[in-house]
Amino acid sequence: MSDRKRLEARKLAHGRGLYPAPLNEGRSRNMQANRRSNTKPEVVLRSALHRLGYRYRKDFRLDLEGVKVRPDIVFTARKVAVFVDGCFWHVCPDHGRQPTTNEWYWTPKLRRNMERDRTVNTALETAGWRVVRLWEHEPLTTAVEAVVAALIPTSEHVSDVSDDG
């Protein structure tokens, strides 16, 4: 789509009240720069996991009983789905904040994001997947430890108890 058509479509959507008009051009560029995938925290985590020898798929679509899911990192054979959630977009309890501008748009949108996260978690767990949700602000070592722990089969978590008596 050309820039001109995109601008016209955006003006029509603003006119219909589908989403707010940007406050200024700088804010508009900032919001357009937000990525759905390949965010910095996600790329750093993937690099660390790759260095440890783990292989995975990124942004891999899973179709589960009427729910389409795109985890950030997917270990298909081990059925582990990893999400690196942004504090604003997923309403982090530590750093998430209520929007002060265009609340009519942002509050329901962020609520829908949280509801979708719960739905996705349930669908994955029902299908036998392990779900790892990480916040973008978590230290890399903590994030790597959480993913590695999820990759270890539960039988390996149980220590071997001998009957030598």
C-alpha cells in the first residue's frame, strides 16, 4: 500500500472513531516503530538460547482448537511456547500504566490484550504445551533459566532416589 493510500485509510478510520488520531507526527512515528516480533528483548533472549545450543522456531504460528497463536519462541518437539511480553502492551504489574490520553481506545485495547494472553495460555496448556511468559524487563539470566527449566522434561526434575536402604 502506498504512503498516500495508507494516510487516507488512517484518516477515514480516525473519522469513524475506530482509533484515535495521533497527537503529533513524532508520536505517530514512535507508535509505528513498535514491532510485533523481533523486539530487542526477544532477540537478546533468542541469541542467548542459541549460544547455549538450543534450536527453535521464531514467530511460528500454531493453530489450536479455534485459536491461532504466534509465540515469540517455539520449541516444537518439546512443546514449549515462549512469549516475551512488553510492559505497556500486556499491562505489567510493575511497569504497566494506565494511559492518560485517549483512554476510550487504550483501556479496552489493553484489556483485550490481557484476555487474549489468558485465552492463548489456556489453549496451549490444553493442547499439552508448556507456556513461558516473560516480561521485557526481566534480566537475561532469569529469562534463560525460566526457558531452560521449561525445556527439561518433568521426569528429569525429580531426583533419583535409590532403594539401597
